[in-house]
Amino acid sequence: MSEARERVLDTAEQLFQEKGYKSVTMRDIAQALGMKQASLYYHVPQGKEQLYTEVTERGLRRHQVGLQAALHTAVDDGLEAQLHAAVRWVFSQPPMNLIKMMDNDMPELTAEAQQALEFLAYQCIFMPLSTMFQQAIQQGQIRHDVDAMRLTGTFLSLLEGIQFASHHRQTDMPPVVMADEIIDIVLNGLRPRP
């Protein structure tokens, strides 16, 4: 990939994350890049949806590779270590804002683009975490009557909530510290320890 194309994708990613798909125009992206709007179409001939789709695919695949690597490095140390590794990976990256993406951005896309990105999000984010929870269930690290996909959704929702609170300065606690505390509560409960 050329340096110019990489710059286009980086700039578009930042704008889409800040403002959302609907609020960003090709003109906004071209202005942020310091180029004419017509020149931007050289890189993305099909326009804004193509650019959004490519940016989102790139982000999801980056998360998949990083998340799988983080989980793999901690696999021998058990579920708690894997959860902490996942937290550190997720918080080291720009927020994905999956809930906002699904609620606000996806309805603006064609059905084909929606379906492709939803499947990719499932494959890149949900599956590595769900597999981790399923293995923990099989190894007896957590109860066998717990649904791995529900745990995955809950875990991702917690992380997005922490990122939101941190971004909007609703807490002074660093996101990783807050997530570590929640992991401890989830795994060890709220009851006082002897």
C-alpha cells in the first residue's frame, strides 16, 4: 500500500471515529488531507462508503491480529491473565466504538456492506474472545452453565463503557486499572474475602 493511500485511510479513520459516518463528507476528508476532493476519488473511486468500509475492515483486522497475539501469549497463565492481556491490547488501540458503529454508522451503509462488516466484526473481535471463554469453560476455570457468547458481549460492553467514561472524563482512574478491578470482581465476586 502506498504512503499516500495509507495517509488517506489514517485520516478517514480518525474523522469517522470522531464524527461518525453520517457526519463526515468526502470534502471533510479531502480538506483534512490538504487535497482537492476530486483527487481523493483517485484513492477511493466508489466514494465514502468504500472508504468507510476499508477503514473499518483495516481496524477490525488489526484488532484481530493484536487480540489473538495477546491472548496467545497469556494462554498458559489461564483466563485471568488472558483477560488482562485482552484489556491491555484493546486499550492500546484507538477505540472501535462497536456499539456506536452498529447503531449509527451501519444503517447508513448498503445491506451488502453492513453484512460484510458485521460478519468481520464477529470474526475479528467476538470469535477470539468467545473461544477464550469457551476454553475456560471446558477447562473448568469458570462454570459450565455460562454462555461464552454472552460473556463475550458483556466483556466488550464493559470495555466500551470504560473507554466512554475515560474519554468523557467521568473518572480519574486509568482505563486499564478500572478494567483490572472489574475483572477481579467478575472472577472473584463482590463478597468480602476471608
